[in-house]
Amino acid sequence: MKHVKTRIGYVLGGLLLLLIALRLYLPYAAANYINATLSQSDQYDGRVGDVDLMLWRGAYSLEYVLLYKANGEVDKPLFKADHVEFTLSWSQLMKGAAVGRVVINAPEINFVDGDTEESSQSGKNEKWLSIADQLFPLRIDKLAISDGKVAFHNPDTSPVIDISIHDIQLEINNLVNSERLSDSRVATAKATGQTAEQGTISLNAKLNPATTAPTFDLDIQADNVGLVNFKNLLDTYAPFDLEAGTLTLAAEIAADEGRVKGYIKPILHNVEVFSWKGDIERDGDGLIEGSIEAMSAFVTELFENQSKDQIATRIPIKGHLSSLDIETWEAFTAILKNAFVQALQGNIEKSIELERLEEVENTAEK
């Protein structure tokens, strides 16, 4: 009997040691799998610094996630994040659905426009959704991002272009789109961000993930965005630059199965397009460049609302996502109305509502 107990003790001890060894090995095995998964792309490689498994919570986290161009010609990563956590939602599991939440801390996305395709990066034409499914095979019900950043770079200009939206806070809820799991089948998204040293951007959206074509209602508001922060961008991609001024922007865009309606309302305040000191003395613009900028300044002054010191328009949008129709004549008449009749307000009008989403919400309530 004593030998039997001893033998059982050895077996249990061996199993315990095996479980401990397996638990210690799992993070390394997971890290190898994740590194291989992140490097499936033809153009990009990826790696993760550390993997932490929290089996009792049904969760695991990644530290220092990195995706970068494999050819080594771009010095900024396409994506990086300090911390990413995937968690099984136990409350939804009790309702019979295996869904989860994703929380990302300090993510950064960098788009680069170089002189060649090899020195540029956009991440397009890659199977990122397939890679995400392999990292977290459950359906995602909630996505939260804190302290995010989206940047655009052009290292081949002088001076280089380096602009970004930073301090992004984003939360998307109800992506599972199930009446059994939520009171509404409509997913919601809220986001805020900062532009350079001055300016804020906010976004509110509703979407129906169940439709075959995009169905969403999107509101965007930008306030007090300093245009001088985009000087290098405008110098490169526009025939003039802005010496001073701020931007207010309001936009409502709704899509019903891919059919779009909406508007964009940009308002430029206290704009200074041409400055002899800034353009001629400092930038060294020649006769042609200086003449173009002086003419732009004249046109800007001509169509400016003098009492509000702003130039503004309202651009209606309609059509299909694949072929949008921008109503240029209405946009031009809006410029005239702002300049000579009544100044446009830089607020969301709440004039664009998506009927399909309203129907979904009403059905859920019933």
C-alpha cells in the first residue's frame, strides 16, 4: 500500500512538473507563432517583444508589436504598439457567443510617400484581416485604442514632411451585431484626436456590420486646426502655401449599402496665403511662384466674409462609394453665400440621417 501511494505521488509530481514546464514554454511557443504570423506578408515583416498568457482570464497580451517594411528602405514602422491585449468576453460566452475584446495602447501607423515604391509604404493590398483572424480567431465585439497616432511622412522633400494626428482615443462597440447579445444591432464608434500642436478632431459613427456593402452614418468635427503646421505638405502638394490661419471642418456622410449622401463644410479663418517676408525673403520664391501665391491671396480676399474673416463652402456629396459625385456648382454658390450673404457656421448640421440604421434601431427596440 505504501509503494502504491509513493507511486501515485511520483505520478502526480511528474504531472505537476510537466504542467509547470508546459506553462513556462507556452509564451515562447506563442511568440514564435505570432512572429511567423506577422511575417506572412510579402513586403512586411513583424515581430513581438513578449507574450503574456492569462489563462484564468481567457486572455493574452503582446508587448512591443512591430510591423515594418522588409526591404529596409523605410526607417519608420508601418505599425507599432506598446501593448495589445486580447480577452475572451465571459459575459457574452454565457449567452452562447464566443466573442472577445481587443485593447491597444499607444499604437502608431506611419504612411510614407517616398520617391520610389521601395521607399514608400501604405500597407495596401495586404491580407491584414486574415492575419488578425489568426492572432485572435474569435469575433471582436469591442475595440479600444488609447494614445494612438497616425502619421504621414515624405523624407525626400526639403524640409521633410512629418505630420500626424496624435493622442487618438477610440472605442468601437457592438461589432458582433447580434440581437441576442445587445439591445441594438447597430455598432457605434467614438474617437478624438489632436493635430500637431494645435487643433482637435472628433468622430462619431454608427454602422451596421451585417450588410454586404458599407452601411454607416459618420459625423466629423475639426476645430482650430493650425494650417501652418501643414506648411511643408502644402509646399509639396499644392501650388501655394499658407503663412497663417486655422481650419474648422464639419462633415456628415452616410452610406446605405454603398450609396452615399452627405456634405463636407471646410471653413478657413484668418487665412494668409501670401507674405512678402515669408514667401519672397525667407522661402526665396521666384516671379512665377510669387505671382501664383499673390493671385491666390487676391482670390481668397475677394471671397472672404469680411465680418467673420473667413472663407468657407459647403460641398454636397452623393453617389456610390466607388464613384462619388462632388457637386462643384453648389460648392461654388456656397462660397458666394458665405462671402456676401451669411457666414457659414462650422458645426454639424444633423441634416444627414441614415434611414437603414434608424430602421435597425427601431426594430431592435420593438
